[in-house]
Amino acid sequence: MTHPFDTHLARVAQAGEHAVWTPADGALPALFLSHGAPPLFETPDWMEQLFTWARSMPRPKAVLIVSAHWEEAPLAISSADAAVTPVYDFGGFDPMYYRMRYDTPEAHDLAGRVLKTLSSEHIHETGRGLDHGAWVPLKVMYPEAVIPVIQLSLPTGDPASLLELGAKLRGLREEGVLVIGSGFTTHGLPFLTRENILGQAAAPGWSVQFDAWAREALKRGDVDELAAYRAKAPGMPYAHPTVEHFTPLFVTLGASSDPEAERDFTIDGFWMGLSKGSFTAA
């Protein structure tokens, strides 16, 4: 039986060449994406959504991604070497996913630019590989693995600080760097039922309510409302019993040209009861 990811790769091959970003294209947007987990590779419609999204933009010269799965302060960046072994920070899945790789090229130029851009942050380099909040969605979006990638740690959960961090990254977009905040619009894993996980039940009320609230706040460009999610968002704390899967959103907004611009989800819907809400922030 053909694995859904193999079918996805066949679709990618049929899509042909992906034009590489040039300065004439202008600044790339920043993205916030709900990153899934290894079962993303078994979800054809979501893979198609992510790949179509990637192909709606020029192919980046490089990717800088902040993931919910690397919380570290002071700020740190992942290894800039080529073909670094990914971090398999998940459990209970098919052994094939622990053999998957995402062998990107060396990213020393990008690492140097990030270190210079964030020099006031006392940022340091590590030998760390990409975690699943980075390599899983990127393997779907850019499966050829020809784009240099650096992961930046998530140094705090404070929205204001993360907006400021994103603003410092804004100029990288004008150099063809795709800035991504990778999390999940809802992430109440402890509160999912077996039926949710098997796709046999509708998304829980807390997930639906939080998703709708986030969408409406984004449509209004209401950054203050989003930043007050702990107190104002319906579905809390079930939607985010811990907050690291929501807070990368503020890096994305900070990196955008106008954090308070009105925007909508580029990808929506639910997966295992969790919101796939993801958006483009030009």
C-alpha cells in the first residue's frame, strides 16, 4: 500500500520547478502555521494545503523558524551545518518516523545574519537539529530540502517581548528569508478524547471557540486582544494548558510589515480536534 507521503511526493514532482525569490519579488511574508506531528504525513488534504501555500510564494533563499518545541533563553540558534540529524521529540508513532530525515544544506550565511541582527540579545549557537515543529511541516512544504534552515529558540511566553523579537527579524524578509512561527492554534492534548484522536468526533467546544475567537481578532487586527488571550479567549485554559504553541504567533505578527493589519486564516479546519489555523502576515 502506498503511503500518503509518497503520494504527496509524486504530486510535488508533477508541480515542476519552484521559482526562487529575487529582490524584484519584494519582501517575503511571515507565516504562522499549525505544525501537526508525524501523522501530518498521513493527512493528504493538510499536506496539499501546506504545499499549495508554499507554492503561492517564491521559493525562499532561506528559512528562519521559531517552534513551540524549543523554549530556551537566552536566545539560541540551531546548527548551521548541513544534514544535521533532526530532533525526534515525539513518542508512540510508527518507527518509520524516527528514520525520517530533512537534510537541508549548510546555513552559515543565514546564521551569521541572524546573529548580527540579534546581537543585542546575547544570542548563541548550538549544535541542535531541527525539532518536529520545524522539520515536519517544512518536509511537506519544501520536501526537496534545498533551502537553508535555521531554527531560533522561543525565549519567553510574553507577547510584547515576542512582538519585539519579531520586529527585529523583519528586515530578513527583504533578503528572501521566510520567517515562520510554528505552533498550533489550539493544543489541548490532555483534553482530547479517543474519538477526537481517531477522527470519529467533532472538534471539542473549547477548540472551536478558541479558533473562532482567534480568527475574529486577526480579522480586526486586534493585537491587544490576542495578547490578552489568557484572560479573554474562550476555551482557555483547555485550548492551551501550556502556552508555547500559541506564542510563536506573536513572533510572526512582529515580523510582519503591520502587526495590526486585518488578516484571515490561510489554512483552517481541525485535525484530531485541534485547530489547524495558520495565516500569512505580509
